[in-house]
Amino acid sequence: MDAVPVHRVVEGPEDGPVVVFAGSLGSDLRMWEPQVVPLLERGFRVVRYDTRGHGASPVPPGPYDLEDLGADFLALLDDLDIAKAHLVGLSLGGMAGMWLGVHAPDRIASLVLCCTSAKFGPPEMWAERARTVRAEGTAAVAGPGVGRWLTPAYLGRHPDRAAFLRSMISEVPAEGYASCCGAIERMDLLDVLPKITAPTLVIAGADDPATPPEEHSRPIADGIPGARLEIVADAAHLGNYEQPEEFTRLILEHLEAL
Ligand SMILES: O=C(O)CC1=CCC(=O)O1
């Protein structure tokens, strides 16, 4: 478990409560652009970073596991001299968030777990996706990926944004993407969810074909003591991007109630 120094962007007042955003498989920190200004306007210090193997972060040799992603997050906090942060994670970012909630509770002020899963089978699906990406590159999974990230209606209305997100996935290094597939393939957090003590909000997209709410989000909310589930209408997997106002409203409501 050797942490790598992840690429990050830090904005907002030095003395503001810190919110760290952790992104999904195939993304980089630009996926959180819709949330940045509203949080800055409310006085938060906003930290976004590229997951290892993604964006401008290092691509260490695989395999990766959630504990590696968790170690990168903790090294990021150490580097920025942050004792404790709120973590907003979507999909893979939420998986790292749950791992941290279990293994580093003293560093996590609260969790917002968006469109994520505690156990995401079948394992063969992830092994097959990793093989495809290693053989053909991330461009081969970009079209289907955006098809899971956004609803057909949104895709029809915003072809420019769909093209932007397709290029975001295509720019992810193949080895980084494939190694993160391995981390998801081996993940099983269901039994340890009751150990999480951080105040937790779970947000799901009602039309998410990757992590449908009843199959993936409900078990997380049921497993974490005191967690609350919100299901957002007209949102697929990248719900924070497709329904930014509602996702941001829920995130702020959660943070400001603490
Ligand atoms: O690409 C997908 O299938 C959705 C997804 C799984 C983990 C993640 O971060 O995104």
C-alpha cells in the first residue's frame, strides 16, 4: 500500500470546512465542476483530485485495491495539512469513501456517497472490461460509459456535453482504468458498513443503469448506522453532472446540518 501524490485542485478559504471530492471510474476532477462555485459561495474549502491512474495523477503499476485509493486520499490530506475532511464520492470515489469511513474514521468528518456500490458484481464483468481497455484503450469504453453516465433524454439535449465526457473517458490511461476495474472486482464492503460512524448521506440517480438505487444504494443506506437515502429523478450514473442543482442542494443540506 504505497500512496502516490495525486493531482489536485484546491480552492476556497484556508479556514473553511474542507470538502474533498472523489470521482468515478473514467473521470477526472472536471466531473465536479458543477459543484465548485456553489460550495465556494457557502465558504467551503473545495479539494478535487484525480484518482490514481486517471487524469494527471500518477499511474503506478497495478493491481490496485481500495486500500491503495484510501492511502492516496490520506496522503493528500497529510500533504495539505488537513486533519479531517468531508468526503463526497461518486461511484469509485464513494467506494474509496466507504473504505475510509471504516479504516480511517478519525479523518472523515462526514460522507456523501453518490451513485455507488458496496459490492459490484459480477466479477467477470470487471475482468472483461479491464481486458478490453488493455487491448483497445479507454476510447473503446467511452461511448458505452457515457451511455451509463447520462440518461438518453439528457444525451439528446446536450450532445456537446456528451462529447466532452466521452473525451474525458478516452483520455484516461488504459492501465489506470483497468487497474481500477480490478479494485472494483475485488471489493466487498457490505459486511463492514455497520462500522462506519461518519454522518452519511447516500444519493442515487433514479435512472442509473450502472448502480440502480434499490440494488446498490439502498443496501448502503441500510448498512451504515443513521444513513439517509435520497433518490434524484431524471439522473443516471453521473447524477451530479446531469442534475447539478439537486445534487448540490442535497450535498449542502447535509454539510450545513452537521
Ligand atoms: O462505468 C461504469 O460502469 C460505472 C462505474 C462503476 C464504477 C465507477 O466509478 O463507475
